[in-house]
Amino acid sequence: MKLLLAEDQTMVRTALASLLRLESDYQVDEAVDGAQAKALLEQNHYDILLTDIEMPHMTGLELLRWAKQHQPHLLTVVITTFNRSGYIKRAIAEGVNGFLLKDAPIEVLVESLLNIQNGQQVISNELLLQALDDQDPLTDKERKALRLAGEGLSTAAIAEALFIAEGTARNYLSEAMSKLHAHNRTEAARIAHQKGWL
């Protein structure tokens, strides 16, 4: 079985790849970010994609979406330190086969990968319950405006980017701040990002 590991933190990636090679029969290739993982997926056949979420150039969630569209046979597993309900929900929506935390023992990871190969979806009950309990209150338009605000854009620039009136952009940001009980749009963007909603 060929496995592609996409992880931007060098020490984590090399340690995890070494452990997988020692504890399993997987042939493991490594990618330093989502863009390199996509390129490797286009050039080679893999059975499993094991990816982090937060990576430069292409996030793990963007990589999952691309993989499910272009290589539907590929088993996809997220491994992350971020136990964020928004990430879990988005990964499930993209059809992920597994969602695991990096602090799990290597034996649990290998067993989970075997279960996934046998057709099971592996997401811990704790993660699922948290995802169900922590509902995203933002609309798609509020989320887009907040994402741009988090990047430091002014209200006028947000309005221009979303092709809406400046007053409408201000309303989206105000609604998002209210829903998240934030004092300002920067705080609202930070809260939404921490929960994995952006």
C-alpha cells in the first residue's frame, strides 16, 4: 500500500513517516505542503492520503476537496493537532475517511488506517460529539466578509472584493460580531478561525 503524508512541519513529518515505515507495511512518500502533495498525487498512484490541515500553499481541506474530485478511489485521512469542530465538519463534508489527532499513539494510527482500508470511517466519538455541539452560526456571506476582515481588509475593500455595497459589508461584519459575542471584527475573525469556521 502506498501512502502519501502531507505535513509542513519537518520534524513531525519525518518522525511520523519513520514510525509508519517501522510499524506498518506502507510505502510512505512525503510532501512538505498541500501543493507538493497535489503534484505527487497527479504523478503517482497512492492508496491513502494522510494530511495535516493547516499548511501553506494549499490547506489540507483544499487538498481533500481536490482529491475527492479527481481521485475518488483515494482514501483520505486528516491528522492534526487542531481539535476544531469547524475543521471536523468541513472534512466530513469533503468525504474524509478518517480524522485523527496527532497525539494518538502510532499503534492507534496504524489500526485506524487498517480499519479505513476495510471500509470504515474512523473519527473518534469525542471529536464527533464536539463537532455536533459546536454549531457554526455564521452565514456564508458573513464568513466571507469575516475572512477578508481577518486578512486586514477595510470595509470598502471587503465590499469591493465581494461585489456588494459598503453598508452591506458593514452589516455582515456587525452580524458576525454579534453572533460571536466579539467586541470588534478582528476578534470575531480570530474566534471564527480558532473554531475552524473560516
